[in-house]
Amino acid sequence: MLFEPLYAYYRTLGRRGRAVLFQLPLSVTMLMVVVLTMVLHPQLDVAGPFIYSLGAHVLLLAACALVPWGRLPERAVLIIPFLDCIVVGISREAADQYLTVLGFLLVFPVVWLAADRRRSGVLYAVVATILSAVLPPVMLGTGFDGPDFIRIVLLPVILGAVALTSFAIANALSLQRQQLEAQGCEVRDLLVASEDRERLLSSVMDTVSVGVCAVDAKGQAVLANHQFSSHFGGTVTGRLLSEEPPGFLVFGPDRKHALPPERRPGFRAARGESFTDELIWADNGTSQRAYSATCRLIRDSRGEHRGAVMAFTDVTALVEALSAKDQFVSSVSHELRTPLTSILGYMDLALDETDLGSDIEMYLTVAKRNAQRLLHLVGDLLTIAADTVTTNPRPADLCEVVRHCVEAAHPRAKAGGITLDLFAGGAATGHFDPDRLGQAVDNLISNAIKYTPRGGTVTVTVDATGHELRCEVTDTGVGMTEDELDQAFTRFFRAAKAHSSTIPGAGLGLAITKSIVENHRGHVVLSSIPGEGTTAVLTLPSVSMETP
């Protein structure tokens, strides 16, 4: 603002300085008028009273500068503009006819009085104006004539209007100033609060062990914590994340093939793509690190994409631990398979003997059954450890595959007092590996039987819809909670009721089933209600497909 520096200077002055500042315009103007009049009209006849009035002006200016106004009541200084009105009136009355314009100088003290921002200031200004018109003729003995009476009436009216206007303007400006100061205080408070929040945010972001980076709609980094900057190429703020530093590569889960630019997290975030817990390997020139990348989009009130926030969690140790675990499981499983196969072979030879007693035969049968169960578990462990399932797709009928699975499961269902039903419409032909799909369906039916109490029902339905083959296994068993459903396909996970009821199993069946189905470009979905049962839906494309 234009007057902001002047107002700031005015606030630094004391009451004495402010009095001088108010008085100075009148004194300077009075001096200029006298000097210009003497220059323009040297023959001007100036009487003694006029000279005395000029001295009064000087004395009033000196009083503003010398009187200790700070020790007096706040409004005591208003005596100066009040006396100014009377002195101006004397100067006008004592001067020549050419100096009648001095009456205009009454505006200065009138504005000073009215700017006091109290209504009484307007009243003082009107009274001072009346006295400036009445007292000088009395004091100088010049008497009153017709124009004097007109001036006594009109001058207070005009200057009263000026005083009232000044009063209104001063109050309006004061109110505006107070509002601006209040707003300024609020802005300062908001700025301080914003700085505090920024420091808090920076402290929190630098404290967490997760690399965090926020990007705008163009993919330019606007905020990043220390962990992100240190792992992903130094300072990144202001840089497009789709442009990694030279020599910095991002790999997929296989750690072998570098991701193309359009598949890198920064580019995908700028494109408005959201993702969760995607594994990437980043090479910063020294060593590869594994990160779990997550991105959440930022949208404005209209739902338009305005940026994204990405989080990168270093999971190198976890991935290496899982890899070591898989290697250990694979090694142990290979070591167990050979002796188990040998044990089963010798048990078969022993059971072929004709002179075995009934007790010995029963013992060998139980041992063989448990050895087969253990061999089956070893096979599952090898499948899980390999992390890939080899398939041999060929034309096959899903109805036939499921029918064989149901027939094989009937003895177990009957032994547990469970009704096992199959509903199949017509043929459900497709291009898939019937052996692997049979293994997946076996796992679903086996789980349904294991978790259904005696007297329950397991229903298997097969149909072909459009370009999909569908197998649904529904039971009336114990069911699962939402949390258990979320972890159902996790390796080695078993529901709480499975532990409490000592139901046998290693928690690998559903993980293997999911792997088999996904290798066929299909998907498997679980839904469940605790205490009422579970439904597993296996869906495959019926069209021809290449071997994964």
C-alpha cells in the first residue's frame, strides 16, 4: 500500500512527535502563504496584530515540540488545534483584504479535531470554528458587519460538514486498519502454524523407514523424504520421476529384465494409475534393493487427478529370507522324497506276503497310508518351493475331470457322514491341463469335506458360460471370517478353527490351487459366512491358450 510506510513511521512516533506532525502542515502552509503574498504584492500593508498572530503560530508549533504530552491526559493535545482555529481567525481578521484566503487554513485544525475518532471531536471543531469567527472582531475591536454575520453562520456549517466527513473517514480508515491488522495477525498465525505443520511433516517423513514421494499431475516430484532421496538418486524434488538418473535401473520381480519407462512407478503415478505392494528391484549403481511400491492418487473436489503419493518399503531382507526359506523347503523335500518312495515300495512288498497276521497287516496298512500322506505333503512343498507350476494344456472336458475328482472323494465324504453331490449340465470342453486342474479341484473338494461337520453337504457344480468354464464347490461347514478370507491363499496359512479342531493339513492346498488356476489364465474366488459355509468358484477361459 502507498501509505503503509508513512503509517509505520507514524506508529513509531510518540505523542509529542505526532502533535508536531499534525501541526506542521498548518505552519508550513501559513509560511508559504505569507512569503508568496509578499513576493506577489510587496506593497501589502501588514498591521501589528497580524505580526502577532504569526508569532502565535510559531508558539503553537513550539508548544507541540516542547510540551511533554506523554505526561498529560491523552486528549490534552487537542487544545492545540482548538487554539489554531482562533489564531487563524485573528490572522484572517488582521490581514489585508488579499489575505482573506487564510480562512481556508481552518481546515487543518478542524480535520485534526475530527480525526480524534470520537463524536466530541466534531463538536469541538464546530465550536472552535464559531469562536474563530466571533472572537477576532471582539479582540481586535473591528466590530461586526453584514458579511461577518454571514460568515459566523456559514463557516461553522461548512467546516462542520468537513469535520463530520473527516470523522467518518477517520473511523472508516481506523476500522479498515483494525480489520487488516486482525487479518494480518491471522495470516501470521496461519503462517506460523503452516511452518510448524511443515516441520512436523518433514520430521515424520524423515523418521519413518519408508521412502515417500509426492508428485503432481505431470509426474514432477514436489515432496520427498530423506529415505526416498537417498535410495532413488539423490535430491528428486522438482524432477520428473519418469526420468531416472543415468545408470539407475528398475527391474521387475525377476531381477533380470529392466522395466520399460511406462511401467516404472513414477510414470504410472503421473499417468493416474493406482497400485499396491508391487515388487520392484532398484539399482542405484552399487547394489540392487527390493522395494514394495504402493501408489495412491490425489484428486481435487471435482474428482480430477492432481497428483499422487508413492511409498517404497525396503523388503530386501524379507525377499531374501523368503528365498532362503523356499530353498530350504525344496532341499528338505527332495531329501525326503527318496526315502519315502523306498519305504512305500518295501511296504507294498511286505503287504504282498500271504502269511502275515491280521495285526501285522493292519499295522503295515496304517504305516503305508501315513507314508503316502507324507509323500503327498512333500509333493506340495516341492510345488510351492518351485513357485511355478508346469502345465501341459490340451483339449479336455472339465465335467469329466470334476466327475473323477468327486468319485475319488466319495469314500472320504461317506466316512465323515457328509453328502457329496455333483451337478453338471452338458460338456464343458476347453484347452487346459486336466491333470493339474484335477489337482486343483481335488484340493477344493478336500477342503470342503475337511471343514464340514458330520451331516453336512458339499455341492459341486460345473457349467460353461460364454467363453468361460466354471466349477463351484459349496459346503455347509464352519466358514471363515473376513480376515481369514484375505489370507486364505497365503502359503501355510490355516484358519483358527482348523487349529482348534486339529483338522490335518499344512495350509498349502489353496495356494497350490491358485497357482494352477492362474497358470491357466483363470482365477479362483472364495466367499464365506462364519458358521454357514464357504463357496469356492474356479473360472477358466474356454478358448485355446498357449502353454505359460
